[in-house]
Amino acid sequence: MISLMLQLEKQLERQVAHNSKGIDMVVGAKGSPLQLILSAIFQIDVPTGNIQLSEAEALQRNRLVEYGIPLSYGDSYELFRIVGTTSDYPELYSMKLSEGDLWQKSLEVTLGSQVAERTGLKIGDTFFGSHGLSEGGHVHEDRAYVVRGIFAPSATVVDQLILTGLESVWDIHEHSDPVDSASHLEDSETHPHVDNRENEKSTANEKHLFANSEEHEQKEDHQHEDEEQREITAMLIKFRNPMGLVQLPRMVNEKTNMQAALPNYELSKLFSLMGVAIKTLNIVAIVVMLVSGISVFISLYLSLNQRTYEMALLRTYGASRSQLLGMIVQEGLLISFVGFLCGLVSSRIGFFIISQLITSGFHYDLADAALVREEGFLLLISLFIGFFAALIPALRVFRINLSKTLADA
């Protein structure tokens, strides 16, 4: 149990360190700060909502901000999230391409290594995204994404994402139909009594030109309004200096419609809640180890009662007391060592089961469960318990009465 807790704790620390590096603050819609962190950084929760791109860009231009990376998500493909962003996002995690290139234009995507492996998508393949982050969402069958590249494995959140440009997300969800003003004018007006055909033709041309001009102005105004109303889901912020940590979160929360969440603060609260459960399991595991030490002691003591004659016989054949003492101690150490190996194997089996559950639920692949330094200390503790469990039976052998033992036998 202790070995399993050590492995899970190391994996959790590793994932947090890899995925939150270079991110001092996350800005998103108001709601739960922890939900915002989990959805924007680790992509394992639903977003709190959308924010205006113009507001986020204004914050990005603040003198205390080194850089800001916009994220827009809400669609998926086979439960893998489609995230609209900029090229700064893969650079944040030092991503390298195994095939192809980064997306260059709208509806082009670059796949994470896990996405490519589990979906079978290759360079040049097309697919349709579905609305929402779970199965059963509306499929956008009118627009197809094209695979332009595949990232190399990185053990970060990008491995499980489909990255594209922000414009791709906007284009997919754009449902504005242009109004044909000229046609509307022609259908709504009739001319039953016209004597001068030239004048009618001239009037129609003027109306047509006026309609075209009005339509052009409407399209420009509509496009300008769309740009102002465009939204993103979150923005990842890196401070230029420590003053950003002091001023910006409060400013965002009090003076804007957005919410600022600090990853280090929110994750520390999460770990403090999880820490209670982990400490409880570790206490239970330590109690189990102590009980195991007592069982080793009882086993050796009862075994020694049945082998007292053998020990006395060994003494008559020339074995010294120290040799018998060493033999009993070695037996206790061997039992403890074999028990440690069995515990190590059991912990790896448990780790494999948990990693499969995490992979199926969140698409996270946990790294191989290699030996950690703390497990070396765990081995020493196990041997220490085995040594003391064998010490009392060994001392009993050290004080054995040869004549009485052989006579009773």
C-alpha cells in the first residue's frame, strides 16, 4: 500500500509539474476557480463558460503580463478535445512534431500522439467534430477538419488534444446567413403601371446599386460586430514579475467580468484535501507492516519450538552459538525481503489497474512505474522489522540448554 501511494504521488507531482509550467494565472468565466484550472490546464473538467476575446487581449497587453495564450474549446472527436489556440501553446510544452507540420489555416489540425494512436488518424485524413466533450453531441457535418501534423509523445496534456487555430473554432460555430437585400427589395416592390421603360430601368439600376451598397455596409458592420463579439474559453497568463501576482488577480476579479485563478494556490488546496486520504492510507499501511512484523515474530518463535532439538543437535556437531543466531536472523530477514518483493509486485499490479482506469476516463497515460528512492527506504524498514522480529527467537537459541534439550528429546 505504501509503495502504491508513493507511485501515485510521484505520478501526480510529475503531471502537475509538466502541465502547469510557465502558467502563473488562468483567466476564464466566473465560477469555480478549481474547475477553471482543471479544465484549462489539465483538460479534465468542463469549462466555466466563455469570455470576450477583446477583454482577454486587453489583459494580455498589460505591462505586468509577459505573455497570454488563448484557448477555445467545447468540441471533441471520439472524446478527444478539439482546442483552438495559437502556436505559443505547443511551444509552452516544447512540443516536437513526429510527422507533418503545425496547422496553418482554418480547419487544419495537429494531433497529439495519443489521439493519433487511438483514433488511427493520419496526415491528410479528414474528420468531423461533435459539439460537447462527451458522446452524443451534435456532429458538425458541414465542416471537416484536415490532419496536417502529429506531435511526438511528450507526457503532457498535449498528447491527448487536437490542436487547431482559434479561427477554426469560430468558423465551425458560425451560422450567420447573409441577407440578399437586393432580391428582397425586388420581391417587395411591384410596378403595375409604368409608362416610361427607360425611367423604370434607370430606377431599377439605382435601387440595385443602392441595395448592393447597403448590403456591403451591412456585411462590414456585421463582420466588425462579429470580431468584437468573438469569445474564447480561457487564457493562460505568465507574469512578467512578482508584482503581477500581487495586482492582476484582484484587478481581474473585481473590475472585469472574468475570473482569475492561480494554479499553485488552487492545486495546493486540492492536494491538502487529497493529502488527508493519502496520510490515512499510509497510516493503515504502517499498521499492516507492524502487524506483519509481529506475525513474523510469532512464526519464527513457534517454528523454533518445534526445531529446538535440531538446534541442539547442530551445536553438538560443532555449530557455534553465533552461527545459530545468524541463521535465525537470516531467516527473519529472508521472510521480510520476500514479503517486500511480493508487496512491490502487488503495488505494480494495482498501479497498472489504476492507470488503465485513468487512461480510459481522462486519456492520461501514466509513466512506467520505475523504482523510486523512497522504496529503497521502504526496503530498509522492512528488513529492520524482520530483524527485530527474529531477534527474540534468536536469543532463545543462543541460551539453549544442550543436555536438557537432548535428554527430553
